[in-house]
Amino acid sequence: MEVRVIVAGMKLIPHPRSTTLLLAIDLVGTGLFAAEGASVAVNARLDLLGVLVIAIVTATGGGIIRDVLLGDAPPSSMRDWRYFSIALVAGASVFLVHSATHFENSSLITLLDAAGLSFFAVAGAAKAVQFGLTPLLCIMLGGITGVGGGAIRDVLISRVPMVLRGDIYATAALLGAAVTVICLRLKVPPAIASSLGIVSCFVLRMLAVHFHWNLPGAVPANPS
Amino acid sequence: MEVRVIVAGMKLIPHPRSTTLLLAIDLVGTGLFAAEGASVAVNARLDLLGVLVIAIVTATGGGIIRDVLLGDAPPSSMRDWRYFSIALVAGASVFLVHSATHFENSSLITLLDAAGLSFFAVAGAAKAVQFGLTPLLCIMLGGITGVGGGAIRDVLISRVPMVLRGDIYATAALLGAAVTVICLRLKVPPAIASSLGIVSCFVLRMLAVHFHWNLPGAVPANPS
Amino acid sequence: MEVRVIVAGMKLIPHPRSTTLLLAIDLVGTGLFAAEGASVAVNARLDLLGVLVIAIVTATGGGIIRDVLLGDAPPSSMRDWRYFSIALVAGASVFLVHSATHFENSSLITLLDAAGLSFFAVAGAAKAVQFGLTPLLCIMLGGITGVGGGAIRDVLISRVPMVLRGDIYATAALLGAAVTVICLRLKVPPAIASSLGIVSCFVLRMLAVHFHWNLPGAVPANPS
């Protein structure tokens, strides 16, 4: 039996929870970001456990922030063992391949990162739409979900977070989220709306990397 | 219809949610901290998006931590588009003014920061009182709300958080929170209680900055 | 009256909340980590307030992350004034003793840290079992609870978090959590299950420190 209740002064309406589509997007993004995080950790010469920790943080951080902000606790990755398992397998695989081959490929990292960013930005925006947030906030939450895991990773390994560095990173996440939210408002079927969002984010990010696009800086180029 | 329910073993009592006064304090603090965060980001030579990200993080971070800790999810700034809009407008304005004038004024930053700290410390304490926490915890939560956004900002741009540096910073937030909590317990009208809290925090902080007041250090001044 | 309700699409089942045993483990861990965090802060030459902030963050951080992830808000340490009080008293005592004696003992810090890690890993795992998470996730949450407070502390004072450094740290937390979860599944009485978990984590951690055990690194020992 379902009852509508007022909890903490707020009307909570039962809503469909993690549709299959959203779950699929989430899990693909988890694998991509785990592999990317593990590659960054391997390049930073961490040991096996450090690599696995960074893989898990990068892969689940954004989704955990999203779910905590939406009040959907425990977060998806705490209710479903597949998130952690995928992150562990992806992280361990990267570690093993790297130990065997000493392969370092920063282009591959950039590619995995752009793909993970796209999937998570869309997953964040789509879940916020399900939870009935206003469009502006859905787009913000998509952006936060996309950049969150990577930001925690960068803070842990003492890098300036990607989101604060010069190129178009959060902008791509916000674009992907905006495309998804607008499409969903226009009643485009969810699978198509999500795909368009993922593609726009990915394409903008890769173009920005390739052509070194930057947003205007506060001061003209005199590096301090 | 409102029902009292036992959720997760805990009695949740419907309570008034963000009174107009609390909302006003929250929004003023948001604008102050957004302007302050953007100024810090501009001085750190971030680009436009970096400045906006830092403005948003500084302005909403403390309140988000407060609401997550109170179990009031989604946080206020995720339910009400005005928080993000104010933060974006304040951040963009600082960026534009700075680009046009190359104006750097660290006294202004200190002033904005002290004001933001005061508003958020009081907002945190007042909201915790509404949620029925014990006085000690209301004061702690006021302190956390005041220093939270700035601490995340400082971690992101790799500065030692203000709260850990030598001068009286968290102490001022705790004072403002304590004044507010005590006044509310003494049935002082909320508007007066909040004003007294804001003024005490602000005055202590500015006096500490002006006279270089410090708390005792663990070891006498032999800088390492 | 207790009613079972569907909130946000999820069935919430009333569960016993912080048994006396869990509370005791939590409070002991809080004191241990507060003393350890304060010692680290004193060595980093922070002033009194900085030492207290770090003591509180280290002592309550892991439990707050655990409770937020479990959806148990406000977190235990926000509902029960004893957490903050213990952390404050432990932090202030360390500060005073150190000011009087200039005593620095890194072996003591290591010991306090290993003990705190053990208590929190078990508290995290046991609470997750109470909340009905799957065994794998209970173990992960135990690990997160154990290492969480220390990780936030290290980020605040700009150290590479312990969990990412070479020796067996998170592994010990995961072992303690796993022993507890397995014992509880085998119907071992909670007090014994917890004790076994605490001892296994503590012993593994101290052995690793003593014999300099490390997990395999991605590249053979050529320090960069």
C-alpha cells in the first residue's frame, strides 16, 4: 500500500525509482569513470589499494552527491552491489594491464573522462527531472553529478580539480544536462533525450580539448 | 492532510519550513558569499566558469551541508531557484567588474566574508533550533554552516582553509550562533535574535582582523 | 503508533536505532580519533581552535558520512551531544598536555589511529547490517566509516590522505568490517562479533606498520 505523507513539512510523492534506462546510464558511466580514475591513480604511482579507492571514488562520487542532494538515501550505489563491483573490476583491470605493459595513454584518459562526464551529467539531470525539481536546478544537478566524482578524486590526490582548470569542462556537462532536460520537457522519448544529451556533452568536450577552446579569463594571458 | 509517521525508527514532526525571515537571511548570505568567493577566484586567475563555480560553491556549500546534516533534503538551494540565480548574478558581476577595472581589494573581500559568515552562522543556528536540536548542537551547526562553504572553496583552490588559519574565524561564527540560540531560548523575537547574532559575529570577526587577535598556538612563535 | 510508509518509492522499515553496544563503540572511537586528530594538528602547529576543529572533524567525519549515506539524518553526532563533548574534551586535553610538555610521540598517534580505525570500521559495518544493506555494501560502508574522518582531516591540512599512502590502511578497515559482518551473519552475539572485528583490524594494521607491509605498487620502487 502506498500512502502520501507529509514528512518534515514537505510533501513526498512516491515516484518511479531508477528506471531501467537510468540504471543503465548510471552503470555505464560508473565503469567509464572507474577506468579513468584508475588510470589517473596509476600515473600518480599509487599502490593497488590506492588505485581501487580512487576508481571507486571517481565512479561513485558524483552519483552519491546527486542522491544525497535529492534526499534519495541510501544512494543507488549503496543499495545495488553492481556499482561497486563494476568499479572494482574496472579499477583492478586497469591496474593489471598497466603493471603488465606500463602503458600510459593520456588521450585514452581524456576520452574515458569525456564519456563518463556525459553519462553522469545526463543521469543527474534525468533523475532530478524524475524528482520534480525545476528545470534550472535539474541542469545544475546534472552538472554537479558529472563533475562531482572527478572533483573529489582530484582533491584526494592534490590536483587542482579539472572543473576549475581552463578548458570547457563543466560547461559541457551543463550543456548535456540542458539538452536532456529540454528534450524531456518537449516529450521526446527518454532514450532519445538521454542519447542527445550524452552526445552533445561528449562532442563539445572533445572539440574543446582538440581545439584548446577556453572561456574568457579574468585577466589577459599573463601567467603568474 | 498531515500525518505523523515513524520513519526509520525516528519520530518526524512536521515543522514550519524556512520562514520568511530565515529565507531572507539565507539569500542575503548567499549573495555576500558568492561575491566574496568570486573575488577570491578572480584573484586566483580562474576563468569565467571557474569563477562561477567557486561563487556557487562558496555561496551554497554551507547551507547544503546544514540541510544534509538536518536531513532536510533536497537542500533549500536545490528547491528554490533563487539561491543559484543570486549566486550566478553576483559571481558574474564580480567577474565583469574585475575584467573592466582590474580592481583588487582585499579589504572588501574580508568585509564580504565576515558579513557572509555572520548571516550563515545565524541561519544555521536558527534552522537547527526549528528542527529541535539541543542548544549545543544548534551552535555547532551554526558554526559549520558559517565556515562550510568557504572551507570547500579553499580546498578546491588548494588554500589552507580560513577556519584553520591563525585568526578568530570559527570562533566568531560560534559566537553569532550562540547569541542567536540563547536569545531564541529567552523568547526574544526571531528578527531581533537573528540581528543580534549577526552583529556579534561580524563585530568580533572585524575586530579580530583589525587588531590581529589570535587564539593561543600550541607552541610559541617559532615558524617552521 | 508506527506506520509503514512508502516514502520516495522505497519501503522504509522501522528499525532499532543505535543499540547501546553500537553507541558505546561509536563513542570510544570518537574519543580515540579526536585525540589522534588533535595530536596531528598540534604537530602541524595549528592554534587552539584549529586543533579543536581538526579533533572534531576527525572524530565525527566518518560517522557523519556513514549516517548521511544510510539516510539516517540528522547523524548520530548531531542528535547526541556526547559525541561533540567527547571530541572537544579529548582535543583540548591533547592541546594542553602538549603545550605543557612539548611531547611529540608519533608511535602514540599511530596506535590511537589504528584503534580509532578499528572501532569505526566495526561501527560502520554493524550499523549498515542493522539497516539491511547487502553484505558487500556493509563491508564497504565499514571501510568508508573507518577512513572517512581521517581523509577529511588530511585534505583540510593538505596531507595526502592516509588511505592513499603505501601501507595497509583501508585494507585493515575492510578486514575488520568483513569479520564483523560474517560473524553477525553466522549469528555470533553482537558483542563478540564486534570485538573480533575490532581486534582483527587493529592487529592487521599494527603488524603492517611494524613490518612495513605494502600492497603491490603499479611500478617497481623507483620513487618519482
